[in-house]
Amino acid sequence: MAEIKAATDDTFEALVLNNDKPVVVDFWAAWCGPCKMVAPEMEKLAAKYDGVVDVVKVDVDANPRRVGLCRGHHASWRAQRSRAH
């Protein structure tokens, strides 16, 4: 099965921003019910696109700096990443 990588504030740039492949980022929290419902779908995505797309999870409670930097910019950033690949 494909690996879902866990990014932190310190590893986000290497795993996501500087990745050669497209990346799906799951911002999640242990207390979040919908996040738990999405987790199996993220695993399916990782398996289906193994080697083509990386799936990365970010625990929003443990990595507040990264979440703060991404807030409000995610839609345009996703579009730019899509065009680049």
C-alpha cells in the first residue's frame, strides 16, 4: 500500500512545496469527525496514484505555523501547482 507522509511545520516545504510530483494535502485534526471520515478516501487516493501523486497529511493542532501560512491562500496555490504539473 502507498505511504501517506506526515508533514510538520519543518518538513512541509520539502514534502509539499519542493516536491517534483503533484501533492494532495490533508489538513486534519484528531478531534475532527469529518477528518476521520475522509481518512479512508485519502488512503485510496494514495494507493490509486502511488508513484504519480504524493498524499501528505498535516496535523493542524501540532503544526499551527504551517496552517496559518496556508490559510486564505489554498485555492490560488492549488491552481498554481496544478498548472505547473
